[in-house]
Amino acid sequence: MARIVIATPKENFERYGFHIPEDWDVAFVTPQTLEEELLTRQSDVEILLVGSGQVVSRKVIESCPSLKQIQTEGVGFEQVDVEAAKERGIAVCNNKGANAISVAEHAVGLMLAGLRRTSLTDRQLRTIGYQTTKFAHMKVGEHTLAGKTVGLIGLGDIGKEVAKRLRCWDCNVVYNDILDMSPEIIAEYHVTYKDFDELIRTCDIISMHVPVTPLTTHMIGKEQFLAMKKTALLINTSRGPVIDQDALIRALENDEIYGAALDVVTPEPLPEDAPILHMSEKAMDKIILTPHVAGMTDEDFQRMNFMSIKAIQRALAGEEPINKVY
């Protein structure tokens, strides 16, 4: 029987009606105990399925002689030691594009919520009352999404889905990406290329859609915040480290930008004493935080479980892996 270790919730498979094939010998483990299990009782694993943020260290990889493939449930794989896997000839694969639509919807939702100050208004209504909140809201003002210039940093699967949706909102969509886009893609998604610095300077909304790499870490920092419009709204549904969080805090405190809406932060989970949770009231009123849930809809989990099972079946059949990340 094929030996499979799964470090994602068993309940997800049961909830969405997925049945584990009878010829699989499956061990479900928790993310917290994964390393211990693989170093002791589960070292004979052939296929490892983990969540996108799960750490899979060199020590673990070198301790599992039968390991053929590491499959991540979602898109992220930055916590897997890809170099160690490559040295051993172990494929590292993700479920590319599995939650692109959901993340794109969340990004657009954060744009709307940020421009209309939805979170702040809801909070005020519950604490200072209906009429007081209404007058305070009118005094501060809000903005429409229609007519805004939105800059997408990264035009991969998610960036494309965001661009597609923003067209319906009558937005001017520009993008920056290290990859050249074909004329067909530019025409299909109605986007215009902008130099990174120009995008930062000119956009009303800047939305992040890049993976974490040495090139993208802190690509939005003090210099970029100072260059942005004071009316700019920053959206991040990619990964926390692409933004210098300390610089963001300063920008919010010093009124350098209109606001920010983040689904991802550094570190995750946020500790209770994280500075971004203890800014001044003025700064806190300008930020919306969600706990990395943009790509966690029921539909996403159904799709990711389906794709994971198919990927494991391919690996066990000796077929070429799909969505190999190295």
C-alpha cells in the first residue's frame, strides 16, 4: 500500500465528500506534530501533503528515504526546503490557481471596504450610535472604486482575476511584473504596463500579488510610502513580508497614505503585542485586517482537495508531476 502522510485537517476531506482510495495507507497528523511524526513513526512516507504555510525542513526531507513528492494544499510553498528536495530528486508541487478567484474577490472586497471605510463605520455604529456615526462618516468622507487607477504588482493567476473583475468597476488597471506579458494577455485583461516606480507614484490603489522571494521581500517600504499619493490605498492578499510592516505603521501614523487593507501580515499568526495591533486610534481607523482567509472558501477547499488527490494519484502512478515548483 502507498504510504501517505497528510498534515491538513481530515475533517476537510470528510466535509466535502472526498474518499481516500483504499490502496492508500494514510496517516493524518497535525501541523504541530508533523516533524516529530516524520522523524519517528512516519519516516517511510512516500507522498507528503501539507498546508501552504507548513514547514518541511531539510532534516525531515533527509530522514524520509522513500519520499517521492511533497504536495502543498494551496499555492504557497515557501516553507518547504526546495533545495533539499531537489538534491534528493523529490518533486515539490503546489495547487497553482486553486484559489485565485476567491483571493481576487477578497482583494476587490478589501478595496471597496477600504474606500468606503466599512469596517470603521460598522465598529462606530456599535459603539457611538447610529446618528453620531453617520455624521462622523459624512465628515470624513468616502470614495468610489469606479474611475480609480488600480496598480497590480504581479499579474499571475490572481492578478489576472483581479484585473478581470475591476473592468466591471470602470477602473483603469495597470500592472508591473518581472515577466513580459503577451499582447494577447494585455488585450484580454485590459491592462497597461507601468514601471514599478511610476506605478507607486500614480496609482490610487496598489494591490500586491507576488510571492515571497529575495526580490519581493519589503518591496514596499519607507521610500515607496513616501512616493505614494496621500490618497493611496494599499491592499495585500499575497504574503506579509512583501511589505515592510514597520514602514506601513509609520505611513499610517504620519498620514502618508489614505489607508491599507491586509489579509496577510508578519508574523502569522500575529501575537497580541504586535505593533500593528497597537497603533494610535487615528492609524487603526485607516486599516482593515483579515487573518489570511482570502483563499479559504468552501469552494477553495473542495478544489484543493480534489487537485491534491489527483496529484497524489499521478505521483503513485509514476506520471510526470503537475504544478512542479522547481
